[in-house]
Amino acid sequence: MMPMAAPSSTVFACEWAARRLPAAASPGQELVTVTCIGRVHAGQIIQVLTSGSTRVRLLGCPESRCRHEHGVHLARDQVATARRLLHTLGRDPDSVTLDTVGLDADAMSGWWFADRAAGPTDAKPGRSRREPRIAAPDRMATAAAWFEAVFTCQDCGKCVGACPVARSGLGFSPRRALQRARREGLSPDQARGIFACLGCDRCATVCPSGLVVSGTMVRLRTAARTRGLDGELAHGGVLQALMRSQAETDTPQRRLDSLGPPLETSTTGPVAFFVGCAPYFEPVFGHMAARPLRTVRNTVRLLNRVGVRPVLLADERCCGHDLLWSGDVESFEKLGRHNLAQMAASGVQLVVTHCPECLRTFQLDYPERLGPTGLETAHISEYLLRHRELLRAAALPGRVTFHDPCRLGRHLGVYDPPRELLKAVPGLDLVEMKHAREAATCCGGVAWTDCGASVKRLQAERLDEARATGAQRVVTGCPKCDIHLRCALCGPDRTPAPAITNMVDLLAEACGIDEPDDGAAHPADKGD
């Protein structure tokens, strides 16, 4: 039997609107009925478009009739976010629209039949379904041979005492998760433990056997994905959809459009700045005052300050870190091969990143899984430290504390460069939190999955530690730590905490080259 083609058009309709649509629809059109149109996330929209649909329409009830009160308002925000992301992906933002409908049956019928499929399709006319439900697959058997080869646990329990998720009191144990997977295979319930691990490597600092649990977790997640087991996707799965879209498409992106004012960059040369996913983070996390593109621009300005015009690749893709750490090795390798080919074509010898996850990927994961890259790598703090005499920072009085990103610290051993740069700023008082350097607590996020109660508790505890230092700012060396810690401040009844600041932005401020975002509209921002 030939597989059914993807619908040319997908319509998400709230229950109220769906009941008023005619029973039949155009060929190639699929109706997905949702409880409220406000439940359709930008992630679902991106997933549908990257799965073959050429158009997505959201259909909601009039705002005055919404029994969920803010459904249409929420949907409007998600459509705006999806449009911005599609623009950066190099796709048509106008392929996503939002409409509200009234009681005029004739008008409804005209709207429903107007969206005709272009060309032949195997999709059945008027195909309709309810919101998808993920069926739990049956238990899978774990590949015991390779697992036993790396499993050297002495059953001492030290990992449990060190693990921040285990200490949250919600029942997770890295030792038990690995033992159950080895003994029983991976059931959907057991997979929850596998995906709960943050990969922070805090346990590796106390394990007498030197076992790196996070590496084993990646292998188990890879095995789990072969049978459809996955973690709980955060933010509607929009980040995963964007990553996989970049892995699957050859469409040139418009990543550099969002960088704003002209910067001193190059298209070829020995030093490249790998931007990462910041152009996609901005639309998704802008509501929490995260400004990752400001950090990108300031990174370029700091490199200019020390005499470098970095290569910025117009069609750079996500490094693939989060896909690898969620078990999607195939997509990770596609992204890696693309990025390495781009670097080679541009004559790059040294890759500078401001994201520790990107740094780890280039430094460790690409060579391990794709072969030698021939590239030198450096975190922006390491590179700037080599040229700190050229920064010429002015006085910036205040007390700060530094949050060590797990990938930068425990994974790569980079602890001193960020601190040395902060100490070099006149007037800046750097104080340490209770848990710092090798003992630093994770910000609570890995691969944009399983952002539950244990993660929120972890973030709150980290901010409590920062507050206890008396610092006015928590300085991070990672854009994702920046986002995760800001997220902890977005909930209700949060005690005021120090401001969250990326190290790059603080240095740019001290050097007098910082330019906060001016709020200019994104090219894809337009009305519905």
C-alpha cells in the first residue's frame, strides 16, 4: 500500500469552530480539532509545516465567545512566534494564518472550501482528526552487551547524594535508573528516569569508578528513540521542530537578518564565531526579557575590539547538541556534517562560541562521531582572555556572582577564564556562591525536555544561593543558562533575585560598546 501523502493544508480549529464547518472539505486538507485554539503552540505549527504541509490555518471562535477567555489572544502570540521562526528558517511566514469565525454558515462554507490543494494528492478529502495522543509503545529490550561494557557501578550510592534531581525529593536516582534499564529493559515508565537526567555530570565528580552517567544516558536515550520513547518536550516541542527542520532541509536560512545593525564580520577567514540557535531563541523567549541576539551582537563587537573580524556563516545550522542528548543521532550527524563543510569552505581554522553546548559539540562530539575536524575551538571567555589587554574595560562598580555552566565547567574544565575576565573589570566585586566551580548546581535544563517540578525547584535553589551572596547580578557564560534562570523568575510569588546577565553583555557594557535592543520589529512581524 502506498503511504498517504501529507496534507497540503492543515487547519487547527477549536471545538466551537469545528462544529460549524461543513462536513466535507477540499482534497488535501486536514482538520485537527483542539479544545481551544490557544492550545496550538508554535512548535506544533513548525512540526506540521516541516512534515509536508504547505499551509497552516488556525481557526478560533470570536474572542467574545471564548470560554477559555484568552484563547485567541494566546493563538495570536503563537502565530507571531511561528512567523518569525519561519522567516529565519528561510520559509514563507505567510504560510501561517489565524482567523476567527462568526455564525454565518455561508461565509464559513466559503472559507472552508477556498483552500484548494494545488496538484494531485493521495490524502483523503476532508480528513479530520482530534488532537493527537501519543500511544505508549511496548517495552523494549536494552542492548545488554554494550551496556555491560561501560557499567562499572559499585552500588555505593554517592551519585544519588550528588545528583541535583535526586536531591529534589521527587524519586529520581541515577543508579536506580541505570540498574532498572539494564535489568528490565526500557518501558515507558522507566524511560522517564532516563530522560530526567540533566547530563550535568555532578555525579561524575564523586563516582569512585569514574563512571560518566550522562554518556550512558545518551546511549540509552538513543535506544529508547528506536521504539518511540521520548522525554516530555518543553515549550511545545518548538525547539526540537526547528532543529530537525534544519537537519532535513536544504533551504537557505535568513539567520543574519535578525542581527540588526551592520557588524564587522567576514565570509571567509581563519576565525569563525558560531552563533548557534540565538536567532531562534529570541522569538521564543523574548517574553521573559531574554535577549540572546543582543549577546550575539556584543560577542561580535568584543571580537572586533580585540582585532578580529569573525566569519559569520549565513547558512550555519544548529550544532545538534540537544538532538544528540535526546537520542536523535541521525539528525545530529546531518547537522554536524553540514556545519563542518561550511567551516571548511570558508577557510576556518578556529571556532569561537559563546555557548558551552556548541563548544562541547565541536570539541568532543563532532570528532568522536564524525571524525577529526581539524578545527581549534574556544569559548569566548578563553579567546578574550588571550587578548584582555585590548579590551580596555572602564570601571563598573557592583557585586556579581558567576554561575558555572555544566558543559563549560565539568564537561570541558573551563572555570578560570570567565572569572579572570570579570576580575579584570575595575570596580567589579566577584563573589562565589555556596556551590561553585566543580560543585556548581545545574541551571536545570538539557535538550529542552522534562522541565518539571524538580527543575523548577533546582532553579529556585540556585537563585537563593545567588541572593545569599548579596550580588546585584548573576553572571552566566551560557545563553541557555541565561534563559533557564530567567524562566525561574517568571512564575508567581517569586522573591526578587539578582538580575541575570550574560558575561558577554557585562563585558560589552564595561567596554562601552553595549547596544541594548531597540525593540525594532522583526521582518516577519505583521498582523493576522
